[in-house]
Amino acid sequence: MSKNFNELFERLKTVRKKKVSVAVAQDEPVLMALKAAIDKGIVDAILVGHKEEIEEIAKNIDFDLSRVKIVNKVDSKKAALEAVRLVSSGEADMVMKGLVDTATFLRSVLNKEVGLRTGKLMSHVAVFDIDDYDRLLFLTDAAFNTYPDLKAKVQMINNSVTVANACGVDTPKVAAVCAVEVVNEDMQATVDAAILAKMNDRGQIKGCIVDGPFALDNAISEEAAHHKGIHGEVAGKADILLLPNIETANVMYKTLTLLSKTRNGGLLVGTSAPVILTSRADSFEVKVNSIALAALVAES
């Protein structure tokens, strides 16, 4: 089991190098991250976009383009669609958003003819490597699903398990996190948590151990769980935190990012291939880490 991003990068050395297709690649932060990922031997790349602009940016950042393929598509919509088509056709293993708005990019991902639809729910999984914490922490969903119902939460768990497995966590422990650790019929998230735990007990959710409801402290701290008399395989030992809504998850994501010493990355899953959907506000390191995560998921 990998416990940090350094171990994830080492894990990548043991698998076939993956190829990432970049949609509208004339984006300096994305190209800088790709250059670093290529230098680390993580991926090869196909850059789809405005060839002259890509070459100009590459020159400015000393990115040797002889190591990559460029597909000249000046129109952003056509470039995004071509980047996705390269993945669905098997010419690339994953797709990354470049200088294109999210809506246009996702329309290409979901295109009926060349897209990456599977019929499953798409969800975002963030992976955190936190200083002085003994394991990777997986967080869902801080970016995509707003107010998931019970059915959506089941699929979010399944998607998160896929990412955790790719990172070497064979049977991840999933905590359904709420404001409190008891079932309260006036708090739907606690009811959902209890149902998810029972569904897992009965084999309706496989490949992981699900329990809840948990408050955050007794989901990740064995000491807090002990003090509150909460027992079980997940109590204080969660690998995956299933948050009740996007506000909770997004605030936790940004709190961890801004107020603690962490390394993190994330990606969209539930598609037939990993989708790297980084924000322009994400750091260089987050982009590189996200490429690494996608390569691991593509391998799995």
C-alpha cells in the first residue's frame, strides 16, 4: 500500500508508461506540468490544439517538443473532441483539460460518438498526502456532484475504491462523514450513511468496508473514536471520506490544501478512462500529481 506520493511515483516505475491526450494544449501551466511528468518518465503525451501557440509556449519554458506528438486543431471545440477521441480509440490512455472551459471539455468527454461514457456516475476523487499522517486520504466529491442522493453515493464509493485500489489500497475503509456520528432522521446524510453501511454488509457495495455515520474526528482519529465509544473496522482508520455534499467536501479540500502541509492530486472517474480536470488555481505540483494518479488508474 502506498502511503504518500513519493511511493506512488515509485509505483509508476513498475508499469507501462501511459499516454495522455491534452485538450487545447496551449496552456503554460499545463505544459509545465506535462514537461515535469515526461521528465519523470511518468507519461508520453499528445498535444491537441493551436500548434503555433503550443510551440511558442514550449520555447518559453524549454519544453522539447520532439518528445511529443502535436495535433493541430485551432478551434477549441474540435480540439477537445479530438483529444477525447484519441482516448476512446485507444491512441491515448487518459485525457487532460487544457485551455478550454470546463463545459466544452465535459461535453466532449460525454459525446455519444467518441466520448468516454460508461453509463456510470462521474465523480471527482481527491487524494491527499498529509504530513505526519500514516496513510493517503481519499476525498469525494469536492468538485463535481453537488447534492448526491443514496444511489449517487453508492457510485461515488465505487469510483473512489477504483482510485484507492490503483494506489495500492486493496480493501479501503470508507467513512460516510456527517455532522454527527449517530443516525438522526432529520439529517438525511446520517440516514444515507447507515443505509450504505448495511448495503455493504449485505454485499451490495463490494471491494471495501463501509461504515457510518461518522463525524470527521472519529472517522480519521482512533483516539477520538475511542473517547466516543465508537468501534469497528473503519472507526478512526478511514481511507476514503465520503462527504455529504459539495460544500462540505470543497471546504475540507481547500482547508487541507491551504492550512496544512499536504500534497494532493485529483481526477474524474466513472468514465472509460481517467479524466484530468485540474483548475487554473491548482498548483504546478497538483497538476503533476494528478497526471500521476491518472496514469495509475489507467493501469488498473
